[in-house]
Amino acid sequence: MTAAAVQAPARRWSREARVNTALSLGLLAVPLLAMAAGEPFWVTLATRAAILALAGVGLNLALGYGGLVSFGHAAFFGLGGYAAGVLASHGMSGRPIVTWPLEIGGTTQMLAIWPVAVAAAALGALVIGALSLRTTGVFFIMITLAFGQMAFYFMVSWPAYGGEDGLPTYVRSRFPGVNTMAPLQFFAIAYGWLMLALWLSWRIAGSRLGLALQAARQNRQRLAAVGIRPKSVLLGAFVLSGALTGLAGALYTDLNRFVSPAMLSWQTSGELLVLVILGGVGRLFGPVAGAMLFIALEHLLGGISDYWQFFLGAMLLMVVLFARGGIMGALAGRDG
Amino acid sequence: MAEPVLRAERLSRGFGALRAVDEVTLELRPGEIHALIGPNGAGKSTLIRLIAGEVRPDAGQVLLLGRDVSRLDVARRARMGLGRTFQVSSVAPDFSVLQNVALAVLGSRGGVFGLWRNVMRDEALTGPAREAIADAGLSGRGSVPAAALSHGERRKLEIAMALALQPRLLLLDEPMAGMGVEGAAELGALLSRLRTRVPILLVEHDMDAVFALSDRVSVLAEGRLIASGTGAEIRADADVRRVYLGEAA
């Protein structure tokens, strides 16, 4: 499935690289054409797709390369989202977040929010990962789900930041030299992060950690027998994975100018899994293809029928039964 | 006599009421191939797993290079120089031969936590990997996916991975199993060449191979070590003939 990911990318460059380039340009073209056609709503859709793809790129590190079926990535998405929401709401109100032992205030600068969101999600992934990786298989799925639900109910029952009503932030946080409220400019930020994350993910897949991670997916017994602890490798990847998904969460809060426990729900975890699997598990651009299709279906089918997820489910079934490589497998051939 | 590279000291391990391995003491010395034989269910696999660290002993110790490793996990023992092959070949099937062996180089020469350099372009990894591949007799097969290898080639790949660890000893669990006559002979020649480089503890059912290759043979039956000696001594041992060779003959 991903053997080529750790090889020098020469052999497969042609076809997969062309598909990847087409997807990158396609996602870039949508908001530009939408603005030209006077349809700013499509810019928002493209931004949503870029952010979900970014979250998917994060999940793909654990799921695709490491074979870890995490049903709790909404926790990291939400952690990043709430980090952004809490910092921004305090930044706007001027009230400090904590006053003891030292006073820490909020901020509306994205450059300050992002590191906090990433660190919060990474820390969450470290704790959840360390506990969950004691298990494998279906137990791993269930325990990550359980942690996700714990995070969800925690935010629902914590009134300080809106509880189940969520927390509005009214305006987007700021970025030097950019008007973040302009749809196209905010899209550029999300798109820039997505491209950076894809590059990072590509480097990781070909690195020492990437080799060990893909070996952990295939054969943990063998990995241990050559002197590498599978759990350490998987935990490292899980933390990187959670951190990227947390960054996506922070951008998602800014996109909606609102953060609510819905971001932490198990449905969100499920949607992230679905878009990675639809797009192609373990394929670099799988989450991009998956997110674009997901958003398109949600918008197009959602307009026709309230039961659009029925069709999504049918497609997922087709992919799992007949096209294991997902969209990327269909477009670029089976071996990434 | 030189210091043994491996010493199992009164190792015991039970599963429920079964004493799978019962107070077994065993040594592997530099430069030798030491074969471990015994009927099915004698406890050979459990003993191998105790030595490798996959199973913890109820009592007794495992000494690797004179050091008690009983509490160390599989990965630590591998990094100390314990190279291993499995009864059922265990490789990463999606990886090429070279990737599999590079993984072993990675394990022995520290640092999984490199995030930037492309591993397959890192000569510090691929150089030793190619050497181990050549030593195991797989030259020219580096780019073949492991899943596409023949049974015999997969055995050699496991040996290449073990060699890439710069092992101080090899633990080979039935390497001849499922090999044809020719394959077994070829593998025997390979093991014979390796003996000067690294001592081997060999679990094997193929008696011809055992007596042809081994410097010493130990016999396990119902979890206990019933005999240990040169091939000739073992063949002459009445107990062994009764419990094991007798059955086969």
C-alpha cells in the first residue's frame, strides 16, 4: 500500500504526482472561480474542505501509515478548536484566562493561538495515546472513542465556555498583513497550512520514523525483534497526528467564528475516518481527495435530500468492499 | 572455554498446569552452532521466546554477554545483539527487501526519531543493509517486495535482517521448515559460513541438518533438558533414542 512512500519518489512520480498536482490546483481554483462568479459561499466550502483535509492529513499519519484506527480524533480537533476559541474570547474581552500563579491573558493573534492549539492537542494525544496504545485492534478503537466522548461531555458540562451552547468568537483572529474576514484571504491561510502539512507528512513518511511507523502497521513483532519498540514509534506518530488535527481545529473555530462541543462529538471522529478512507488510506493526498468529495456531497446531495449521509454510507461501503485504495487508488493506481 | 554469549540459568515457565519449560540450563559459546531438538510440544518454542524476551520466566535467568537481561524487553535484547528468525517467517510484506533490512539497521544503529532525511537515500543505512543482503545470499533482490519472495528467500531475508543488527548471537527457529532439499542444503551452507562470525542457537526438526551443522546438540523433552553433547554423543544416548530418535526411526 505505502511501500513507495519510503522509497525515493522517482518511480511513481508520474501518475500519483500528477493526480496530487491536479487536486492541489483544483482546490485552489474553486474559491478563485467562485469569487469571479460572485459566489463567496463556495469560498467558505473550499475553506472547510481545506481545513477538514488538514485534519485528515493528521489522522492519516496514525491511521494510514501506522494502522491505528483512532475513533477519537475529534478530541484533538476540539482541543485545538477550544484553545483558539478560549484564547480569542479572552483576547477580545480583555479578561485574563488565569490570574494565579501568574496572569495569562487571551490573544486574537493567530500566530500566538496556533502554537497553543498545537501544544494542547499534542499533549492530549500524548496522554490518550499512551493509555490507548496498551491495547490493539478493536479495543484501541473503543478506548479512543471513550476518550473522545469524555472530552465531549467535559466541554458540554463546563459552563465557563458556553457548555453545550458553544462559544461564539464573533470575529476571526488576526494575522499580520491579512484581512482574515475576507473569505479569499482566510482561505489562503487554510490552504497554505494544508500544503505545508502535506509536505511535512511526505517528509515524515520517507524518514526513519516513517519507515518504522509503516513497519509497525505491518508487523509489530518483527519491529520489536530488530530492536525498535513499536509502542514508542506509534506514540510519536499519534502525537504528531493529534497536533496536526488540533491545528485544523483552531482554523475551524476561526472559519465558523464559533466553537461548540459538536466539534468533539464521535460523529466528527467518524467523519474524519470516513474522509480519509474515501480518499485513500495511507495515500499522501487521500485526505485532500476525501475532504473535497465529502464537502461536495454534503453540499450537493444535502440540498436534495436530508438523507445525504445514506449515499455517503453507500459510497463508503463501495470503497471498503471494492476499491480499497479509495479515490487515490482509483485515480493513481493501487501502489502509492 | 570462552565466556558464553548466552546462558539460560534454570529457566522455568508454566502455562496453567503445564510446565512448558522446566529448569532448563543452556549455554551458547562463541564460534559454535548449538542445536536444540525435541519432539513437538517439548517446549522448544517457549524456550526460544523466553530467551528472546517475548515471554517472561516464572523462575530463572537469561544472561546475554554475561548480563542478566531477564527484565529487558524484546527490543532491548535485540539492540544488545540478539538476532532472531521466526518459525513462521516474519517480515514487513509491503516493504522491499532493502527496506526490511534497512529497518533492522535502524534498530541497531539508534535513532528512529529522525524526521527529515529520506531513509532510502541515507547511505549510513542502505550501505550496511546491502552488505547484510549480500551476506544472506539475496544480492540483486533488494528492490523486490517481501510479499513477492519465495518461501526460501523470505527465510534468507529474515537472516539478512538478523545480520543487519550486528548480532552477537543468532536465534533461528526452524529455518529449514518447509524448504526443499536443495533449499535446505543452501541454507545449511549459509549457516555454516556464518558460524565463525556469530554463534547460532538452532531449533530444527531436520535431523540431517542438525547433525551436519551442529557442534553441540541439546535435547528437550516435556520441558526438561534430557541430554546435551556432541552429535555423536546424542546419537548414542539411550534416553534420547527412546524419547525422540527412536520415534523417528
